[in-house]
Amino acid sequence: MTAGDEGAPPSGRATPRRRGTDTWAAALADLFVPLECAGCGRARHRWCPGCAATLAGPPLVVRTRADLRVPAWALARHAGPPARAVSAYKDRGRSDLARPFGTALAAAIDRLREAGEIAEAGERPTVLVPAPASARARRRRGFDHVRDIVDVLAADLAGSLPTGPVVVAPLLEVRGRVRDASGLGARARADNLSGRIRRRPAGTVLRASPGAPDTVAALLATPATVLFVDDVVTTGATAAECVAVLAAGGLPVTAVLAVTAA
């Protein structure tokens, strides 16, 4: 709750005036910074219904050059509106897209559970591990783009019933300097990441819903459904390295999920 939200207005008369002011301010903002859909450019939509529908179908099975050793799914192919939206999110400041991406991933997980591809939550925690970004990438973007998607995903999963505890687990970090992977082939991507992704220390505190393990050490001692989440899967090099690091650290991954797949 932000300052000024502590109480209701003293009478109903204040509410319409505030709404009118908000509407006027939004219209003025649109005049100087035109609002358009990140997927198709449609005016006055951040993410239009037509483009949202491209992420709402059955999850796609992802097959990669790198051996992930676990099943992988994506919401859509990395083309058209989904690809343009992911690019806008990562590289053009459209941080608002974390919400539709996270919500669409939550719906996909529900579908996969209904289909028996991912075990029903039950009492087991669902652990969401975001793909790590380098410190340089976070500084350039101004936010941790996959972590923000995962935060929305976790909130949506925690709000759905029935479900077990949900844990946001940023367990991985990038150590040392890595090259921008754009334009790199499968072998070059793998070499770029080899030995540079590490698991965080056992005492790292996690953001967990009530009843879920809230440290890495506690998580390692708890049977869980572990989902590795990324924005895009291309060759699979990043996902493969992260899955291997997690497994070596005692946390086997159940599946990989991404917004798009090349």
C-alpha cells in the first residue's frame, strides 16, 4: 500500500473527480509518449488482445541442440508479435510486459499439470528458478528481466487453487565476464557460459509462500517441483548449463519453461 491509500475518501464525490484527473493525465501522457502494442504496434494498447492470444495456446514442446536432459516448453515460437514483444521487453524498456508474460506462463503450467506433463503441486513446493543475468546486463536494462517475469508467475500460481507452496528461487548467478550471446552458435554459446554459472550459497534467503522452504539449505532438503524459467530458448546452451549446475548442487530440475523458443 502506498502513501495516501490508508483510508477511503470522506465521501463518494471525491472518487469520480480523481478518476477524471487520472484519465486526463493518462491522455496527456499518451500525447507525448504514444502508447502502442509491443507485438503489433496497435495504438492505445500496451499488449493487445490479438497479440496476447499468441501466448495463450497449448505450450509448445521445445527441442534444442544442447541436451537439456529435461522436458522443455515455450508459449510461442520466437517470431512475429511474441518475438517483437520479448525484444521490446529486454531491450527497449517495456518492463510492463513482465505481467502478461508471467500470467501466460502460469496458465501454461496449469495446462501442463492438467495434461500430466508436470506433476500436480499437492503439498510439494513449486520452485521457480529464473535464468540468471549478468550484472552488466542488469545495469544496461535497469531491471532483472527474467526475475520480474518469475515474480508475476509466482503470484499467479500462489493465487490459484489448489496449489502447494510457491518459492521464487534466484539460485544462480553469473560469475566473470560473458559475451553477448546474440549471433553465437550452439558451441560458442556453450563455451561462453561454461564454468561461469554458479549456485548461490546455502544460506541464501528465498522469497517463499507460507510453509515453503525459505533458504537454499532448506530447499535442498525438501522434495519439490523445480521449474527453470527463461525468456527465450535458442540453442538451449543457457538452459543446459543452468540445469546441470542445479542438478550438481542437489536440486534436479523438473522442466524448462520459456516465453518463446527459436
